[in-house]
Amino acid sequence: MVVGVGHLRKVYRSTLPESVRRKIRAVYHRTLSKKVKAKVQHALRPEQRLAVEAKELLSKWDLEAALAKADEALTLKPNLQKALQLRVTILSNLGRLEDARRAVRILGGLYPLDPSARRQMRALELDAPPVSRSIAMHVVEQSGWRASTISQAAQYLYDGEKFEDALDFCVYGMATVSRITDRKRRTTVRNNLIHCRALSLESLHRYEEAIATYEQLFPSGKDNLRATMGVARCSLELNRAEHAETMLRAGYAEQKDPWPFSPLNLDALQAQRKIKESYELYRKKPISAAISKYFNVHVKPSEINIVSGYYRDKSALLLSEGGPGDEFRLCTTYSDLSRLFGRLTITCDPRLTTIMRRTFPDIEFLPTARHRRELVRDMPDRKTLTDATLFQCVSDQAIVVGKDCDLVCSVLDCLADIRPNPETFEGKGGVLKPLPHLADDWRRNIGNNCRPQVGIAWRSLLQTVARNRHYLTVDDLRGLSALKNVDFWLLQPGATEEEISQLSSFVSLKIPEGLDLLDDFEGQLAMTSTLDAVLSPFTTSGELAGAAGVPTILLSTTSNTMWRRNKDGTDIWRPNVTIASGVPIHDRVLAMQQAIETIDALPRTMQVQSA
């Protein structure tokens, strides 16, 4: 009798519990990946194999050895793009910043369309050449109108926010892709062009067209998931969160983890206010698993339960992720967290240490610089790491402290337990305490002015095509000219002279002389606490204003922040924060009108006069 595969699968599933089947799958995938990896390595040229080895050493934070491998690869082939990219990254991580700058200039000179070269230039505080259609066209013409080069040019223009130009190059590429004789390579280039076209349409808010374009990638094997994610992103912007979740779950169904952490999965759940379920995803982040393994934590991240009472007499080290803005928001949980442990230590940005210690005296704060790939800094406190996954938030001192704690995990891993639903956010918006003498100095500096004093910021210090969709330009602020007799105070770190000049042309702009808007958070907290209101997108400046207890208007231009908005328009994290947005959500003019109306309605003794 012949037994069908389907019957055998049914017996297998009914006989073995899911936990056992999951372990078998894990062993299978590990074994298969080793075989595939060995096969691929054998097929590589010597310089390519050395670049792969350099990348593996980098992942183990063995930086000197990684650099030696990358240099060896470049000896064999001086223009090997992958090795040049790795060399910039490794030199940056070693703190050899001038060497890294020289290396990235070489990379950018050889490969002007390389997106990583432009990112690394910005991270190393170099001025990258302006993205232009003419540069893209020049490189394409030099290649003889090769379809793969046109695809790279389209992506280069997209990354530079030249979305209409990117669409044109996608058309050029699709017209030439048939020249590629290798079927597999032809499919890859074609799909990359379709994906870039869909991304550009999405960025132009042409969501229905973008969805139709993403759907052209179905079914295409490895491109199914990125197409699914594109459709889900557009669905979220069209207020179809349930459909987005359904699409994502279907897209991940055949993956090793059928519902892993991803920012998009998080957004889809939060948009439906499935808060506990969304926060449980944080425990699936690679960094959470790496922390658990590195510190030999007795429970897996998925099994953490800090409200069980088990840790009431235990010690814990909670690692902060993200930037200062995230700490300003998440510190609303700190008082609750302190009651759950016998001794609690939380890492914090060194610039916030005195603020946090003053506001939360029952918690020990460990100053720990956090490093981001988007902004390279020397890392003298990352000498003992052996896992590159942890470099952003784990310092040598954190390792020492963590080894003596009963629990080490990310602050984000705790949220599912202490903020599982909207009700648990209520009444938790504690205010950070400024230094009284600094606040008094700023009150005298600003003066007893009958004109309302409003702080203003409009973008992140870190700018990329993905981040900029959440922020504003100075031109988007022109509606503020309708507010008469208002003084606006500059809170934007890194504001350019051009931006300041442009903004000053239509509002009364005040510069907080002597205040470092990048690093002096004590001064910023004191100054901000004396203002009547602050207007900002979801930036560090905006989150700081909320934490200072000041009436704050946060402008939302994308769907993924709207879950924070309560029915009365206030922020779920802090009642003194109002979230303003337009309809549709990306309409910044309408968002600004709502912000102006909100400023008008703020309770205070002075009245803002609108035109």
C-alpha cells in the first residue's frame, strides 16, 4: 500500500506536540543552512570568501581580525565593493574615524550609486554629494544602459527622495530588462525595479497604485514577503489595519517564525490597539535573544513575567534602547518598574543621568552611551563585547553590572507586563524635574512677556528616506504665520542657517543663546519647562516637552503614531500631549491647521490671536 505524503504529515502532526516539532524544525534549518553556507563558500572566489569571513568576524565583534580579512580581500581585488563597505564599517567601529572617512570617500568615488556609501558618509558627518538625476543618468550611460545599473540608479534616486525621477528610471529599466539572458538574474533585476517603483509610489502617497505594483511580485518566491510588507504598509496608511495584519500573518506563515518581531507587525497590532500582543513581539527581537544568551538569563525573553512577584526581592538590570526621546517616553513606566524588583538598575543616556537620578531616586541609573549606525562615534567602552548585536546598548560596565543581577533584559521586554492595555497607561505621565536654578534663569531670560512663548522643532537630527516621512520641512510650517503676537523658540538640534533664515521670514523666531540643543538636556529641560507650549513632530524635542509637563502638540504625518491618540486627542503616554493630524494622515497642511487650533485652545492667561 502506498501512503501519501499528506497522510504522513497528518500523522506526524497528530503524534508529536508543536514544541517538539518546533525543535526538529530548528535542527533541520541549522543543518540545512550549514550545508548551503558551505556550498556557497566553496563556489566563491578567494576575495569573496575573505569578505564573507570578514563579515562573520565582525558579527563576533572581533574587529581587528575582521579588518585584516577585509584588507586581504582588497589586496586580491582593490575595487571589491563588499570588502570596501565592510572596511568602512569596521574602521568606524574601531574608532578610527579619519581612516573610515578616507575609506568611504574611496567607496563613494568608485560606486557613486552605492546606498551604503551615502549612509556611511552621513554617519561619519561628511557631506555626501547631492543626489541628482544627472549623476544617475551619467552612470547609466557609462554602463551602456545595462538594466541592473538602471535598477541601482532608480534605487539611488529613491533613497535621495527623488521619487518622480525614480519612477522614470524604473520605466527605463523595464524597457531593457529583457536583454538579460540569464533567467534568474533577469527575474531579480525585474523584481527590484518593480519594488522600487512601488516604494516610490508609496512615498508619493499613491497607495492604491503602490499596492497594485507590489502585487505584481506575487508569486515570486523570495520576493513574496517584501511585497506583502509593502501592501501592508500601504493598507495601514489607508486605515486598513486588520487587512494589514492578515496580509502579514499570511506572508510570514511559511517562515521559521510564523509571527516574528518587525516594526511593521508591531504597527499593525498597535493600530488596532492590541497593545499586549504588540509588546510581546519585542521579546522576539534578535537583541532580546542576544541579551538573554550573553547574560545567561534563567528564562527566555518570551517567558519573562515581571509582575509574578518572583522578582520582588531580586536584582535586575534593564537596558534602554533607542535614543533620548524613547527614554523621555518610557520613563513613565519607571515608577511601576521600581516596585517590582528588590534592586533595579536601568541604563540611560549619559546626558540624562542627573535628570533621571533626580526624578527617580529609588532607581540606580547606569550611564551607558548608545551607538547608532546612522551616527558614528568612537566606542572606547565596547572592548569586551563578543556579539555585535549588542554594541548599540551594552557597554563594558553594563556587562559587569549585569553579571551580578538576577535578571537582565531590555526595558521594552517589560512593556507587555506593565502596559498591556490602554487603561494601564492612565495616570502614569510623571514629570521630569528640572534644576530649579536653571529654570529660574530661563524664566528671567525669556522675561515676563505678554506674548505666548512656543517652542518649535520639525525634524529628526538623523535624516533618511524612511525617517523623513514622519517629519516636516520648514516650508510645512508656513501655516504658523497665522498666529500673531507669538514668539517661537528654536528647539531644533542641527538646524541649518538656511532653515533658520527661512523660518524667521514668517514667524517671530527666538534663538536660545548659549543652549546646546544637541547635548545639554539639563538646559533643554529647564528652558522647555518655562514655555507656554511646544510644537513638534514625534522628535526628541517633542518627547522632552511632554516629559517636562508642558502643553505639547505632536504632529502625526503617518499612521504608525496614531495608535497613541486617545479619543479626546491626547497622547496615551502623557495627558499634557495632544496629537494633531490631517485627513488624510499625510496632509501636512491640514495637520498644521489642527495644530494652530490646538495652540489657540490651550488653557493659559494669555490668548494667541489668530489671523
